[in-house]
Amino acid sequence: MNSSNNGISRRTFLGNTAALSVAGMLGGMPLMASGKEQVKLSFMYPVGVSGDINRIVSGMIGAFNAAHPDILVEAIYAGSYDNTEQKVMTSLGVGDPPGTWLPINSALQTFLSMDALEDVTALAKADDVYQDFLPGFLGTCISDDKLYGLPFQCSTPVLYFNKAALAKAGIKSAPNTWDELFATAKALTLRQGQDVTQWGLTIGGGWHDWMFESYVRQNGLVPWTKDKVMFDAAESVDALEFWLRMAQAGVMPTASTWQGSANDFMAGRTAMLYHSTGSMTNLRKSSPFEVGVAPMPKNKTFGASMGGGPILIAKNQPDAHKRACWTFARWMTNTANQSMWCKETGYLAARKSSWESAEMKRFVAEVPEARIALDQAAFAGAFLQVPGYHKVREYLKSAIDRTLIGEIRPDAALREATASSNREIQRMLRRRG
């Protein structure tokens, strides 16, 4: 990154992100020396994990603007992934989308069905982008051999555990299989009378459909193709039945929220937690105990779903804006920034060169847990990339919720979710023509 008018060097940016509240210093930037107008873009993004992600993103945007006087990016925090995607879809409907945005990777097909995305394949080939990105995460940006974005916010679920709680229970290591997970959760569940004082395990709610797909992958099945879902397959039903057995045994709550589950873990109200690797830095730094991190335990195999999302570029905008968006996406995902992003959040660095850098090697030596999700990515794949994704995941979430509260059996719930989901997928495919 070049020095800027604000004197922010790459060393300063990477070494002290807390000092990067420079966005407010950049308003009212003049025309370029050539007399051309600045290209002004908006970048809409969510925060999907615990921690001070807004501060980090704002710092990155400020540093980008300082280094690129011909481009001014406005960061628009839009809430959750769902909120962000809904706001982008609304803006597309009135013909005024943000120049670029960050959705969950599963939303790719939804935006393609709206003819909303710029094909950046040629740009990526010209810049020789393909070789350095981790192929699994780059694959979440590809449809029909065309590239529509660059992976920025890469994650998988991991298993967090309270090392002190395990040691107190006489447990020497994190569980490696479903059977071990169940046994460990039983041993870690504490009660006073009828009240649970410490759950053995909590599965972060709100994204439990993401967790569910990981469980199904651990049974050896990817429960979807590009034109249907198989939530009612034997492997899927078995995964939900296992989840239900744990809930019925009283080792985990039947309902939780995404942020609430992270708070419960940090407060010692649960000893193990399934959550995004993007929460790792905050959980490690904010918990009053030593936090362990392990891959998701296996059943027939190891498996996980890739979460997070790419930076996408709107198709309906001037060519100069598209080029500026590409410059921004390339900068946000460059080797140095991906290293910083990984260290500051716990999200996976998307570039091979980031992991090979001396800086990251030092970090991993200090925090070996940072490699857990990277190693697990070898067994992971994209999450639920089907047309009509938003409705499909709501059908699946409802099936899981209704099962866990005892309203319906797992097989019946998943049959209903499969039928409703496949009707929606076919409806979206017909619309696409």
C-alpha cells in the first residue's frame, strides 16, 4: 500500500488497526490532479460474528480511500447477512444497487437469478488471481465456470471449548467423534437441582441450518445439488436424530441465538460451543478462561460447510465504477490485508500467500488454533448454493426448530422441508428461464 495524504502506511495499518479511525478524515476529497471526478462507491456489508468487526472494516475502508485518491468508498453497515441481502435486493429492484457488497456465499444464485452480478472472470485472469486463492473458497464465487467475486470473509464452524471446564471434569482432549462429543457434553453438563448451571454443549442458533449441513457432510452427504435439496435423505435424518438425542439428554439447550450463544460461552454458561471461526479472536480475548479450538467431530468422515462470503460487484453501473469496484475487491483481499483480517477476527485468510508469509507463520506459532479451520477446509464445501436460498434455509431452520421442541419427528420435518424447498427451487429456475 502506498503512503497517502494521511500518512497511513501499510506498516501502520497492519500493526495498529485500533488507530485506523480515518474514515471521517476523508470527507470532501477534491478532484484528481487530472481534473477528473473521483469515482464514488458504496460497499454494503454485514457483521455475522461476535467482536468489533465494524471498527476493523471501517479502518480498512479508510486506509483504502487514503491510498486511492481517485476512488472514494462509503462503508454501509447493514446489520446481519439476511438484512444486508434484503437491502441489496430492494435496491436492485429500484435500479440503485450499491457498487459492491458482501453477502453469505449461498446468496450467489439468488443474485445471479436477478441478473445483478458482473462477471469478473476476464479481470481475474488478467490479474492472475486464480492461482493464489484457496480453491474451495474461490469456488464459492463461481457458477457455470464464471467468477462473480473474490472471497473475503471465509469461515467454517469449529468447536470451541473451555479448557478449564474440561480439565475439571478430568477430560484430557476435545472430542473427535460424535460419540465422544455426546459423552463429553454429558460429563460437562452441571446442575443444581432442576436448573442447569453449565451446559455441556451449545450449537449457535440463527445459523443452525449451517451447522446442520456440516453434520450431514460428516455423514458423507452434501445435501443439495444446484437444482434440488436432499434434506430427507437417510444421512440428513440421521444427523438431525443425533442432534435431537443430545437435546433430549439435557446436555444442550433446544434453542439459542447466534450472539447469545457466544456470550453464554464467554460467561461460562456452556462448556463447548459450535460457532464460526470468525468469532475466534473475540472469544479468545474476551473469555476469562483459556479457550481451546478443535475441528468439528466426525461421524463417518470429517466435514464442514464453508460460510462467510465474497465481495460481489454490481452489473448495473458504469464501467469506470466496475473497474473501481474491482480495484477495491483486489485490495481488500490482497495478501497483507487477508493476513491482518485473519489475525484480528479469526476468519480464514483466503490467500495461500497469506499463510506462507512470515507474519502469519509467527502468528500461527503463537496461536496454533488459527490453523484449525484452515485444516478443516480440506473437508469443507460451499453452503447451500441453490436458487431461492433465503426461503429454503427458512424451511430447514423451521424443521430443525420444530424437531428440537418435540413438535414433529425428524424424518417428517425434513420431508416437509425438502418438499417445500424443492418447489421453491423449481419456481426460481422457471423464473430464470
